[in-house]
Amino acid sequence: MAILWQKRVDDTLYEVRSAGKTRRLYTNGVLHSQYNPNEVITGSVWDLLLLPALCVPEENIKRILVLGVGGGAVLHQLNTLLSPDIQIGVELSAMHVMVAQQFFSLTQPNIVLHRADAVSWLTAYQGPKFDLIIDDLYGDENGEPVRTVPLTASWTEILLSNLADDGVLVINTVSSEELNGSHLVAGGVMEEHFSSAYRFATPRCHNAVGAFFKLPTTQDVLRRRIITTPILEKAERKGLLQYTTKKLL
């Protein structure tokens, strides 16, 4: 694997590495993004962030908010498989924003990136609500990925207040235990505010992604979407798209 670029800022080392056509963004040795323009499906956690958007009709997902951009893998995936009017990405790291634009080609006209603290940005936001919100707010600690914003009652309330009435909320957690212990699941919020909810996982990593749907949905919708979408059907046939689901609600 070749190192295309690296830069140290204080105690943080940023690197962009390549493996064939694939680009990977590492921060202090932790993988934050993986993107190959010839392979929409990554075979890792970014697929789990994408799949919930395919559980609802495509026309329902027009305004997307991604909190924690990294190199922008899931924004590329969403643009390829959906037709969103706008994707807003909020990223704390100026280096990540630069890498996303220069090395991951995240320059499409419907993508707007903000270099900002996600909590402060969304707390102050007063624009239209979002059809899809993806919370992928991660940093690193001792060489391991960790969530930077706990899934507390206050943060959950901020997310919900900016989600459309028929919207989808996607939360990336490091484990099923973290997801199950979140205010969304353990605090009764899921039953009060959503009609359907699922946990997405893959044998390729330990992450557990919670997907919460305002409108009822079933995994049959996703299966039909995969079977009838050539990119997804091919990726699954090749063994690249591997996922499991568990019904939470």
C-alpha cells in the first residue's frame, strides 16, 4: 500500500494511502474513509450507513445531512445510487475536508461541506429539515475508533428536531452494546418517534449501525432494491456486499 500524502498537525498524523484504485484516509492509524470510484460498495462500515437509505422510496431522500465526513465515502455512494438534491457534510477536521476534496474527489455541485463542530452547527441550524441524517461522528483513542458525541438525550433531541416527518436517522456505533445503551434505544425514544428500526452489521467490522425510520418499512424493500440494482446485485454476488439486520422496532 503506497502513501500518497501525509501531514502531522500537533499530535495527529493524517495519511492518504492507495491500494490500486482505492484511496484510504487514516488519522493516527485509524481508517476514516475508503473509496474506489470503480467500486461503489466498500465491503465495510460505509455500506451499513448507505443501506438504510435504500429501504425507502428513492423520491423520499432529497435532502441529506452527513455528520462526520472523513473522506466522504458514503456521500459518493449516496450520489451514485440516489438522486439527492443536496448533501450537506459537516466535518470538524480541516485536514479531512481538504483530503475529501483533493484526494477523494468530493466536489460534486450538490455537495456542500462545512468545516465545523457538528453539535454546534446543528444546534444553530434553522433551515429545512432533512430526509436522511447520518451521524458518523468518530475520532480515535489509543489507535481505536471512538464516538466523539455520546448518544445522550440532548443530542438525540437535536437530531430529531432536524429530521423530516418521513425521514430516516442513521447512527454509527462501535458495538451492539453501545447502540443498545443509547438514549434512542434504551430511553424509549425509538418507540415514541419511529415506526420501524433495524440494526445493520457486517462480519467485516465490529460496528453496529442503527437505522430509525419515521415510516414503516421492511427488509423486503431493501432486498428488492439490491436485486434490481445492477451495482448492488453484482457487489453481493461477488461477496463484497455482506450485511445482516436485526429488527429493533
